[in-house]
Amino acid sequence: GNLDVAKVLVVTTVHDCQVFDGGMEEPWASLMKERGDGEEGAGERRGTRDTPFGPLTEHDVPVDIIVTPTRIIRVSDPLPKPSGVYWDLLSPQKLAQIKVLRELKKKLEEELGEELPSGPEEVLPPIAERGGRGRGGGRGR
């Protein structure tokens, strides 16, 4: 069956310096200052749903738990999670790179008897070649 998004915990791992709490206290304030964005009030982000890299978009998945090397942080006021795949935002190029979504889309289209929407075309950056480690088909050394 389908997952109940209200009950699914989303966990991410980051470095301590990537965590900010409401306002842009250290280290984000110093990062913004280094970038020349340290104008008066530039670090004030309290009460917004912005991240240091911009506002969340409809397909971003908000996290419930953040794990750093030194802390486990439970998000006290998590945002609602998306409730499905936004096919109209997923470009054919990205879909071509994600096998599980290609298979899901094909299955849904067969069940519905109609084609699901696709997102706009886009040029993706080149994919890094995998080395000889891991499950890929590379040569071990």
C-alpha cells in the first residue's frame, strides 16, 4: 500500500556547520559576511521557511530529524511533506536517470490507461563517472 506521509520520518545527515537555528547565527552569518552578503539584517530569517540557499519549493521534502557528528536534532515545527510525485515538475531527462520512478510512472500509466504529465525539458549537468568501488560495474583496484 501507500505510505502515510504524516507518519514517515525523514532524516538527514549533515555537518555541524550546515545547521542553523531560526536566525542565521554562526556559522551562516560569517559565511554570508565572507560572501559579501553581510548587510545589516541579512542574517535575519526568523519566522520564514527559507534556508540559507533560498526558500523551499513544492517538491522539497522537509526533514523531521537532523543528525550531525555531534548532535541529533528533532525539528520542532516540521513543514507538511509532499504527498506523491509531482510528475509535471520532473523533466524527461531527470526521469531517465531514476529507474524506480520510470518504472512507477510506466505502471501508473498502464493502470490509469493514460499518460501522466512530464516536466519541462532541461539540460542536466554531466554525471560523474563512478570509480571501481561500490556495486557499480567499475574495475576494482
